[in-house]
Amino acid sequence: MGAWRVLEQRGQGSYGAVYRVEKVGQPEAGPFALKLALYLEDPRFEREGELLSRLQHPHVPRLLERGRWEVPGVGCFPFIAMEWVEGMPLYEWAAQHPLTSRQTLKILAQVASALAATHDADGVHRDVKGENIVVRTGDAQAVLMDFGSSYYRRARVLTHQFPPPGTPQYQSPESQRFQWECRRQPGARYEAQPSDDLYALGVTAYRLVTGRYPPAALDMKVTEEGFEFFRPPWVPPETLASVCPELSELIQQLLAEAPSARGSAEEVAEALERLAKTAGPRADRLIAPLSTQPDTAGTPWPRSSWAEAPWLAMGALVYLVLGAWWLKDGPVHPVERVQDAQSGEQRDAGTVGLGEEEILSSPALMGPNEPGSGAIGLEMPKKPLPGQRRSPCEKPMVEINEGCWGRWSDVAPPCGANSYEWKKRCYLPILEGSRPATSAPQ
């Protein structure tokens, strides 16, 4: 492939494959990473390469070349070549290396510094999460990876429909609210801000130290009048694990509902670096769950699975309802696979589109207010709820009392507080609305 010799494939995502390569005639100079588009003339690679070309930062892979691989009779596949980063994804690495709060502060400071450089270049990453942060072998430094979902000011718009790029569990409350309120507007587009990256960093930090996702800053419940937003109770990370108060307060700041309260990436990086130096003795204790906290020579504690997470970003109900809204004409919201939180995390965004049966049966979407939690479900209304799709209902929807419903697969009552019971089954209402038009690649 031009000046590059492929040594092995190391991963593949929705839009590109990653290879370990070396320069032809210069094997001693490598290895390097080459990311090759899976689709002809994919404009994402032009955008990713442009943003990387603006960044010269120790915690961001260094761009070496942007190019196109021409296949005779087929066309050109864009690629980018960059510095090879040998290491492990953050969550996976942390599961094998016991961390103190002070060490965690240092790692988060490195990621925040990389985000500050990205924001200074008029860019936003849009997919900050543990799987896209690699802890480098040797010096244990964090490197922010995978700018495939990134955007920079005046870049060509590629996403013309919901959902926006990124991983739902890490999306900010303002992004989730926009998606809900503008769900019937085909031309509506959410423009990510630096504050979205900081919120995602807060989710990453919370999950890193507690093993679970934080309470959503914005959640939704079903009432007789329709769907209503509410803010669930905050669960401080220090109530779940032995983190120092300085780290806990910083995480809460990053997860603030108001974007302005999160600060800038530069301010956050400076605060993290300062706290790493000045935090008290509790910062040197190993992070462990409070119920089984080991001594300072303890071992890593197991990370929670999705089914154990008390809340998912924006609440499981929001994803189910929005997903059901998509069922009529195509796939539901891309949702991170359940296996990502239970085994090795997927690389290169790690997002996939789930089939319609999976969205209703996946235990990953079950929180304390969903079926199986022991909460008492709502009685099936005698007429459709406000905003609910009415009959005729298309498969796999179920028609009940002239309204269209989605059934929880293989779940029997008692249903959760946000679910409705009908003939010994649990259901959620499907909203009225149609899928936005698609006129360009996402």
C-alpha cells in the first residue's frame, strides 16, 4: 500500500480497519498504525486527518500521512497513518493495575490536556470513553485515541439524522434533551461543544473508579399525561468506592447538568494536575468498593456489568422509547454492545446498531425502574397516552386499547415503575413520529 507494508490487522470498526504497518525499506523506524476506510471516498477520514494534523500533543497520536489507496476497477479508499500506540484500553488496564486516587487524577489530567489541545484547534472529539483512551505500555501514560467521530469548526457536515456520533451512555444531558425535543424535525442537528467532551470525561472517570455508570443528569418517566423529564438522585462516587474527596468533587463538576459549570478542558486539566500534587493522604489509598475494600496492598476489584449499573445515561427508558420510534422504518439507536462492559472493550468507537428484538430483551437496558427490578408496574391505560402511536400498529408493535406498544421480551410481571402490565406481560408505549429523512452519509 504505497510506502507502507501491512504487518497485521489489529481491529475493525464501523467505518475503518486498523493495521500495524511499517515503512517500506525502513522496518527499524516502525511500527506505525494505518487506519483504512471500509467505504470508497469516505469523507470521515479527511475530517479525522485534518483535525489530527492540527494536533501536536504528547497524549494524542502523531499523524504521519494522509492518503488514498487506489484499487483498480474499484476506486479509492482513504487512509491515515499515525504513530503506533502500544498499550491497553483504560478500563481493561485499570482492571489489571490497582489505582489510587492520585494516580487516577494524573491519568485524567493527561486526557483533559489532550482535550484542551483538541478544543484549542476548534475541534471536539465526540466519543470520549474508556475504550478510546489507551494506557501506553512502558510509561503508563494515557493517550486519547480514535478521532473518527470528531468534528471541527467549518468542517463538512456528515450526520444529517439522529442519533449524533458517539456512544449514548456518554452523551451530555443537553444532547439527550435536544434529541428528544427535536425528534420530529428531520433537519435538526445537534452541534457538539467542548462541554460535551467534558461530560463524557466525567462519565469515564465515574465508571473508572466505581465500575458503573453514574446517575443520569437527565432521565425520563412515563406519566398518565405523557413523558416527563426528571433528575434522579446523585450518587457520590465516594459512597461506592474509596476515592478521595478531591477526585469525587471534580467528577461531580464534570457531570454537572449546566455545561458552563463543567469549566473548560484547560481549567479541568490544571485542576487535576494541582489536585494530584496537593490531595491529602486518602488519595494514596487503593480504590476499592467500600463493601469489600482491601488494604493498601490489595488487588483489583471486579468491574460491574451493565445489568448492575443503577442508571444508564439518560435512563434506559429514553433509549427504549427512542429506539421504538425508529422501528417502523429502520434500525434503532446505535447502542454500545453489552459485551463491551463484560469482556474486552471494542475498539474504534465500539458502537453498533441493534436489531429490534435485542432492544426489547437486552438486560443492558434494564435499570431499577425496568421489568425485573421488583417495582410495581403501571396499570394499562384504557386509551392511548398523549403522543403515543395509535392503531393500526405494524410489527413488531402490539396493539392494546387502540395504542401501539413494545413488549419486553421474556419478562413477566412485576414490571418496573415505568412499564405497563397487560395479560401477564410488560409493555412500554411507542411514540408517534416517523424516521427522519436520510440524504447524505452519516
